Amino acid sequence: MLGAVYREIDKKTEELIVRIYGNWVREYNCIRYGEGCYSVVALVDDFPAGFISVYPRKLPEPFHEFCDAYIEVIEVHKEYRRRGIATELIKRAEAWAKEYGYRQISSWSSDDKKEALKMWYALDYGIMPAVMRGKSVIKEFENKPILGFYVSKMLNPSGKYLHP
């Protein structure tokens, strides 16, 4: 057993995450705070083995006045992959989002992370191939089409959509 400790991310922990994973975490505002947000780190011997951050994201037209939980980032350090950390982070985010009242939770996974698709599928997420255009962590892809997948899971099927 890995013995990871899971806790909400504070500014001090965010600094540690940025040092380990890179400035892209800060540059792309990956860790969210405030109302409707949930950010958790998995610590193994005080090392941030993985982290997740969820925020309320507005739905597209014609539902733009509503929002649901969106996983902005989920990252696991390469030395800790395939040990259940991502699964546990996602399960914790789902439990929090369901309790908060979100109807569904979704995320985006780029094409270079196809190995994660089996995990999303095993966690009962719907998977839809998609093309995204816009900001990218990789500068060469900035404003170019980025192949990937949207993943989504219903949490409260009979629940109401939340207002941002």
C-alpha cells in the first residue's frame, strides 16, 4: 500500500506543486480556490505525488446560465502512476461534487494521454473524441487544434443545474 495522505491544497502546498510539476500549474491557473471549487493533493512522505482541481464551469448554449463541476487538472507524478492515486483523487472529487450538488462532472484529456482513457472508462465516465483549440501547456500547440477526449459522468441525474 502506498500510504498517501490526501488533503485540500493551500497556497503553501501549491508552491510545492509548482516547484515539482512546473510553472504551467500557475501560468494556466490550474489550481482553483473559492466557492464551488475543490483542490486536493496526494502526499507521499510529504511529496506531492498527484493533485486534482475542480471548479464550476459554465455550460454551453443554450444552458449557459448553469454550471457543473469541471476537472481543470489531474496530474500524477510519473514515479507514482498506476498505483491508484488518480483513481482516488477522482473518486474524492466526485464525492465532493455530488455532495455540493453538481449534476455532472467532466474533464478533457488530450490525445497524448490515451493511457488514461481506460481509467476514465473504468470509473464509468462517458468518453467523446473532440478537438479543442486555444490555450495549451505546450506552446507549439497554442491556437492550433488539439486532439483529445471529453469525459463526463452524471452524479445527480435528477438534480438541478447550479447557477454560477
